Amino acid sequence: MKLKSFPKGGIHPPHRKNSSYSPDDLNASLPSIATIPLSQHIGAPSKCIVKVGDTVNEEDLIGEASGFVSSNIHTSIPGEVIEIKDLFLPNGRVCPAVVIETKGEFSRIGKSLEIYPWDDIEKEKLIEIIKDSGIVGLGGATFPTHVKLTLPEGFELENLIINAAECEPYLSSDHVLMLEFSREITTGLKILKKILEPKNIYVGMEVNKKDAGDLLTKTFKEENLDASVVLLKNKYPQGAEKNLIKAIIGKEIPSGKLPLSVGVINVNVSTVYAIYEAVCLKRPLVERFVTVGGGAVKNPGVYRVRVGTSVRSLIEECGGFTEEPEKVIFGGPMMGFTVFDLDVPVTKGTSGILALTKKEVNSARTTNCLKCGRCVDGCPMGLVPSKLFKLIDHNLCDEAVENGLNDCVECGSCAYNCPAHLFLVQQFRAGKSIVRRSKGAK
């Protein structure tokens, strides 16, 4: 079997995808209190449209998109708004959050769900449904999906690529989703096909998910969907947008350009499932599949979790900690963010919650750069991370941009390879932030 991959760099961290799941017990417990941030997407934060003391039903709109690149926010539980407060997100930003205490009935639990026909809905209306439902990219970027699906006038899409690579260690949410909901994903793909009218549809996934690939291929055939599953090498960061496109269709996105520049739209497989729910079940995005893993978690698992559920309650549902974790990470270990407060809530962009032991973190003292070149070998974008690090360290951020800083996808391959244990990714993020602020000042 010939497996595809991107040509430059990449690393091979251990998979550690040991989170179990039960098809009959996928749903995490419902939160008694949900803390729902009003910024769970790239773009302008949503505008709060509720106040303390208001009663809300499950899936009610509580945050209204405040611009084209923004997203609606809905409540994941019915109840009473007991507080509106500022909240620190895992990425360090602060945004308003609505705190809701559960009261009243859930509208869907224990009831048979009606599946609504969509074949006769115009594509403009389908995009509007996706927008109203607050769908964002669930692979981690959280870009509002309706923006991505709004093509320029007269544009003909060559390739729709579904990202099911899930290349980060520990994370298994997309894998479980494909195994349990292949038919729903297929319907979501049909909806996307109607909206975008692509010439080709590819689903890219690493070969360690071949069972899910075989199931999707079988379902596509049964549902008469012309789409191909492309198996990829187990290589990180296979799921990075530019690398995935290069691996599957052989085209390279020019620096500073978007996938549309090479005739491609990239959508995460979890987003496809959310589109199915929005269109066929008339359900906004109020929950997602989350991997709860790491050596410090007693019973690692994959669960369908309501937005606003606290990390603390989710960890307790998995049996608690076997030992005090060295780090708790939102997302994967390569690109995720360390959190210091277990009361922080799950958001639309939370693909995983990892409680890592001291042995797993394997932290070591930082030394000076050894000029060994291992960071260059690992970089999938062909950059020289050690040079970028030095330029930013000397406050030469504009020169770092000239040397490709904005092409860095912050995958962490350089830091993984670095024997000096330099905080390379953190430095690059800081450099980008300095450049953004300096441009804003002008």
C-alpha cells in the first residue's frame, strides 16, 4: 500500500492513542452549571443578548455574531443566567462568558429526533442555516464555517478536502466519530457537495485509522457519494492544512495565500458532522467530541461533551487523577495550551483535555542553541526556526517576518527535536503578536 505524505520535515512522536470509549456510553454527564464563553471562534466576539436573571431554553441563542467573521453562541443547557463575567481562555485571552445554572427540561434527551429533509433547500439557505447554528472549524482553528463556504462569485472549486488526519498524539475524537457516525458524516458531505459543487472530494486520514477509512468507503458506496478516502503516513503534522493539501493533491499554497488560491477548501471531519446536525436535526453547535487522556487520568476516554462543561467535572467523570499531573493541556500536546484552572470550560474548539504526568512531559533545563540543525530538519514549512528565534530574541520581528515567520504553523516539530529545549513555538507566537500590535499602532 503506497501512502501519501508531505515532502519536507515532520516528526514521529509516539501515538499514545489509548483512550477507550463505549458506543453505548458516549455522552458525558450534563453540567449543573455551564460557563459559556462568547468568543469561541476566530474573529469578533459574539454580542451578549441575555442578562442575569433571564431564563433560557436548551439551544437558545445567547451570543449574536457581531460581524461577518464571527459566530453565534447558543446555550448547551436550559436554565437561569446567574452571572456574566470575564473569563480567561486557555489561549490567554479574556472574553465575556455567560454562566447558566441548569433548570427546566432538556428539549432532546430521551426523545426521538426528527430528521428534516434538505435536498430541496437552496445552497444559499444551507449556508445561512450553518451560520445561524454557530458552526466553526472543529479541528482547532475555529474559523466560522459559513465564511469558508461563501465562495467568490463565479469561482469553481476543484477539490474539497476533509481533514480526518488527527495526527497529534493522544487525540482520538475524530476517529471515534467516524467509526460511530459514518452515515451522518456522509450526509454532511452531501450537503457540502451541494453548497460547493467541487469536482473532487477527498477524505485524508493517517493509516492508523484505516478501520474508519474502510467504513467510510463502504458508506460512500452505499449512499452513492463520489468521494475518496486517502490514507496517509503516520507523520506529524500530517493534519496541518498546507501539509494535507500538499500530501493529497501535490499543490503548494503560496506564502500568505489561502487554500482557495490553489482551488481547495479544507474542512475538518467533526465540522462535517456538525453541519449534518445543523441542517438535518436543526441543532446548533452546543456539544462536541472530546478526548480526555494522559497518564494522570484514571480512565481515559472519548466523550460527547456539552460546551460550558468544566474540565474538573469531566476529569472526575473519568475517575479523577491517578497522580498529580505535571500539566493539563487543552488540545493536543504539540499545539495545545496549558491551563492552570480546572474550572475552565470546554469550548467549541476543545478537541482534547490531557492531564500529563511528569514522565510524559519530560521537562528539562533550557540551554543555549547548539546550532545542530535538528529544528530545520523537523520543520514542515522549510523554515530555519533557530534563526527566527534569534531574530525575535533581538527584537527584530520585522526581519523575522521577512524570513518566513508568518508561514510558521506553530506545529511544535522544531521544539520536539530541539536538544536545547528552547521554547521555540512560544517565541514565534510572541513575535507574531508583536508584529500584529505594531501594525495596529500604525
